[in-house]
Amino acid sequence: MQHTIEGDNFRYRYDIIDMRDISCMSLLESNDPSAIVLSILCDFEDMNKQEVVNTILIKLRKLCDDREYANHLRMVSVLSTNRKLEKEFEKGVEMLTVEIEKTPLYMIGEKRGEKRGEKMAALKYAMTVMQRYKIPIDDIVKDFNIKKEELLAYMNKRVCEEN
């Protein structure tokens, strides 16, 4: 492979470096996302392939905003095919993908939503029973174990929505 460029007034010589001869750790220690992307092509030495790929993805996630991360992820995806690391790349991406429904804040919100829905259903049913059977509001709130203020607020809201 050519390693010299010559012109009329210049001569440039360079060494060709095989990425497989460079330790991936030297690039993984960098805070430059481009260097971290290139580490997928380097010598993993005796390290587990999946661990190296995961380290690359985690480091990129920490260093990049969402747009940059997506761009660098595409680069790692393409370069991973040169080393036949497609499966490791896929597993690494899956590891970093958060299933929003399994996060604590989502589950808390979901429980609150369920409670709010149950409360709204109880208020709707209480209002229907009260109106249909002409039962006094004090008896309804006692039997349904709801607050009189909540039922009145719900009824006022329903009346406003109907008008």
C-alpha cells in the first residue's frame, strides 16, 4: 500500500497504521466521541467483546447529547460489521434502551392515574344514583365513602360541560 506522496516541490511520507494493532483501551480512555467510535475497530486484547461494545455505547451516551449520540451510534453500527460484532452491538443497544413502562416514575404516575380514574368513576356513579333515585347527597357521600365537596365539584363540572 502506498505510504508516500510526491509532487514537484514536496515529498510526504507517512506510516500506515492497522487499527487492529492499537489497544481499544487507549481510545476508550479518550473523551472524544470520534475516538470512542473508532475503538470498535481496535484490538480488544483479551477483553470480552460484549463488555467492550457496552463500554463504547455507555461512554458515548455519557458524552453526547441525543442527536450526537444517534449519529455516533450509526457509526458504531456500521463499523461493528467490520469486526462481525453485529450481535454484540444489538445486545448493547438493547441494554441501554429503557422501557419507560418499567421506570419507577412511570409506575407511580400509572398508579395515580388508576386511583384518579377509580375516583372519577365513583363520583360519576354516585351522581347517577343520586339523581336517578332521588337520594339525598349526605346519604350518597356516606354510602360511597366520598367527600361531599368532591361530589359537588364533580357535579358542577358536569353541569358546566353540558352547557
